[in-house]
Amino acid sequence: YMFKTVDYVSLKDLVTSPDPLLGVATLALFIGATGKSAQIPLYTWLPDAMAGPTPVSALIHAATMVTAGIFMVTRLNFIFDLTPDIQTLIAIVGAVTALFAATIALTQNDIKKVLAYSTVSQLGLMFLALGLGAYHVAVFHVITHAFFKACLFLGSGSVIHAMGGEQDMRKMGGLKNKMKTTYYTFLISTLSIAGIPPLAGFFSKDEIMLTAFEHNIFLWILAALASLLTAFYMFRLLYLTFFKEFRGTEEQKHHLHESPSSMTLPLIVLAFLAFFGGLISIPFGGLSWLNAYLEPILPGITSEHAPVDQMVLTMVISTIIAIVGIALAYSKYIKKSEVPAEDDEISGVAKVSYNKFYIDEIYDALFVKPLYALAGFFESIVERALKNILKSFGGLVELLTVPAR
């Protein structure tokens, strides 16, 4: 409406100064990105979409479709830069989503549900970077996340295949020796998402943490907590699935086997990328190929560098956070050999988290049921009345056209 075009290049030339309407536009675009990229409060569809096959989850829900919101905000960086209030909102929503989704992932027992909420959480970190103006960092995390999360989803598919369709981690365990390729590729990707150096996830997540540390310490704390929980729930998943004794049925135990090469070969390729993918944007000495690639749409990013001592400090803190999360999971699920309780035995805070903070039920009461009631009213009352009116016109015409006897 303002510039009579939706072409990125034309918009870049036309948008030169702040305007109140620009804020309205960027807010509306962000709301669209919130739905597309599963941020609070429009995230509930993504975990439900995990009912699809794991290759679909790996491609659509981890790497391509859900990151379209991040792509759009990055391409329109020159507009978002002129609306700092909306950028602040994006950063807050991203940080809160990252922590909120991580708290839900802590208690899920379906292997794919854990990964689904993990995706929502990682998308939150990407939006945090966008809101703080670090568009190149968000894109970097989009890429590394695609590597390790696609590997994790396909790895979970390999596990589900071996388990004869079982997705409940409480009925798994001890798969490490039966499924070596799946286990080692899963381990590499789990270390990567947890942020252990020198894997890909460490570099991209650390740059997000560094950006938050420089701009807003409160948002950095939220991101740090989300990262701690990420390391915990991902190693919870790894330990419950691959370690200790097998907890399934004898029939499932007999059926256990490594997946065929058509399934394990993609895992090996993705695990390789999850390990070495961070090399596309090394933060030291102008070695970032990615930043040079993004320079045309993000002018000046190749010359941006944080002080080395600050970079090293945040790297050390990020690594310690990840190690603490892993250690807590090790203590709980390996040393103490704990297994999550059955659904009807879960209580307290864990029950609230396991039931996803009852957001689905709240949405159902606030939106779904009233809409169904309204639809029912229109169907049974309004539509019936309209039908009778139209029918009476037809009857009237019929009466007028009947020839006289």
C-alpha cells in the first residue's frame, strides 16, 4: 500500500525513513512469521504436525517450511531496522518461546514430541537473534539446525522402525549395541544441538548467546536457561533410548535391528554436516564464508566483530551450560536409572509440563468450541431459515406457473 510493490530490491530503494505505518506493516509481517515459524502463541500446530512420517518432519518441520518466517524477516531487514520497537518485541517473543518450549520438551515421552518442541525452542533462538538485529546469526543457526535436527528426526525414524512403530521412550532403552550407526549419528547431532564445541550447533548458538549478552542481559539469561534445558532434555532422550536395559516387549526385542543403508546413509551425511557445518561461519579473523555470501542483503556484516575476549568468555559460559545440562541428565537417567512415570502417575509441575501447560485445552475452550457452537447455530437455525425462504420462492413460482383447469 505504501510503496506499491512487494519486490525486495524495489522496496530497499524506496524505504529510506521511519514511518508509523511501517511499524504496523512489520508487526503484521511478524504475526505471519509467528504462525509460520511456530512462535508463541501460534506454535501449537507444529507438535501436532509431527504425526507425519519422519522424512517429512526432517525436511518440512526442521529445515525448510518452519524457517520461512526467519527468511522473510532477514530479507526485509532494512524495514525491520526502521522499527526498533517491533524488533524488541521479536526478541522477547523469541526468547520466551525458546524457554517455554524447552520446559515442555523436558517431560515429553514420545521421541518425536521431544524433537518437535525442541524445534519450536530453536526457532525461538533464531527470532531472538533477528530481534537483536543479528540477521546473519539467525541464518547461520537456520543452517546448522537443519543439519542436526534433520539427522535427529531421521534417527528417531530409524529407532521407530526398529521398534516396530513404538515411539514411547519409556519402552526403549539399550538400543546402542543393536543400532550402532543410528546411535553414533544421533550422539553427534545431540552433542551439536547441546552446543558442545567444535560441533556446528556450538558455533551458531554461541553467536546468538554473544549477541544477547551484548544487547540485553535479561534476554541472555532466558536464552541461557533454554540452552541448559536443551542439553538436559536431549541427553534425557539419548539416555532413555540407547542406554541401560531394554524396556520393551520380548517381541520388540526380537525385532530390534539396524536400519538398512537407505536409512543410515542419510544419517551419516547429516551427522558429518552436524559436526563440521559450523566451519561455514568461523567467527575469528574474517573466515566467515556465510557472512560474505549474505553481504549483498546485509551490508557491512563482514566488518562486524565482537572483542575476542568477550567472544571467548561467552563460548566458555555456553560450553559450561551445556556440560551442566548433560551432567544433570546423566545423574538422573544413568546413575539413578530413573524412567519417566506412567501417564496416570505424573503429578505436580511435571504434569503441567507434560500436558503442555494445558494450552491446547485453553485454545479449545476459547476458540474451537465457540466456533463450533456458532457454526452449529448457523447450520441448524440460519441455514434452515434461508433454505425455507428460498424453498417458499420456488413454491410460489410453482403455484403461479400451474395452468388453470
